[in-house]
Amino acid sequence: MEELELLKKDWNKESDEFKNYSEKELYEMIKQKSVSVTRVLCLIGLIEIVLWAIYGYIDEELPILRIVLFAVFFALIIYFYFKMKTEESSISLMKSILNTRKIIFGYAGISFLLIILMNSIDFKHNTKDFMAGLNDGYNHNNLHTTNSERMTPELGNYIVFGVVLIITTYLLYIIYKKTYGKILVDLQKNYKELSKVEENEV
């Protein structure tokens, strides 16, 4: 980042030749940083899909809708990753950064909406699964030994599961904020730097 700051300070120098060189260098640095951020995004996405697959395996029911959503998200991220690597101008790179940010926003928003909707719709069923899981754990049984359909939830069970669900959702929010949120901030910084480059070129 020190080199980046030095380049920005040199923008105001009178030498046009050095000024153009600085802009070119700055553009390449921002481009590489954006590509690197997008690469990290891909890795985080892969880790997430593996975790959801493990969850589906344990639950004996793959979250098909979430996997489809992620597949679309991942395909778009891969597309913009390679697009960023081949961009030749500040404007086109800025567009790619904006599109990537929109995709992340959309994915995170839809993902959380799905969590809320699916757990609200299947609240009773999920509460039964939760009770069955607790029963298996308490009695040291194998997974899914207890038939969840035979469980009869009471008000206290709903309250406990609701609290656990809220805590879990909040933890997911924190994780998303620390991962996807940080990537959004980094991309926003890159976008602002590119805007300065574009203004300086004009």
C-alpha cells in the first residue's frame, strides 16, 4: 500500500510522462488487487458449498435450492474473475467491479431470505428434527435413530429452537459480514481508486 500512496502523491507532479506512468502503474496495481480479491471470493464460495454439502449429508437432505443458487453465483463470479484479468481500461474494470459487488449483495440477500423463509415455513418440522437430534445426542445414539415425526413439540420446545435459530442466523450474519462484507469493502476501495485514475486521465 505504500507504493500505492506514493504513486498517488506523484499524480500532481508536472512531468506528463511520469504522470502517465503513474496512472498506468496504479491501474495495474488496482487490477491485480481486484483479481486477487475475486480469487479469494471464489475460495470462500467453494468452502461454503462444501460446508452446505456436509450439512446436507448429515441432515440426509441436500439443500437443492441453495446449491442451485450458489452454482449460479459461483458461475458469475468465475466469469467476472476472468473478465477482470483481461480488462484493458479503467472504465471496463470499474464495470466488472460494480457487477461483482451487485452479485455478492444479491447472493447474500437471497441467501439470508431463504434461511428465514425456509425455517419459517418448516418451523414445526425443524423443531421436531431439533428435538430428535437432542434426544440422539443425549442418549449417545447414532444420527437419525430417533424418528422426528414421532416427536410432539410443546411451547417450550418451539421457544428453545427459535432462540437457537436466531443465534445461528446471527452467527451466519457475522460470518458473511467478515467474509463477503470485507470483500465488498475491498472492491469498493478499488472502485474509488479507479475513479480517481479515470478522472486524472480526463
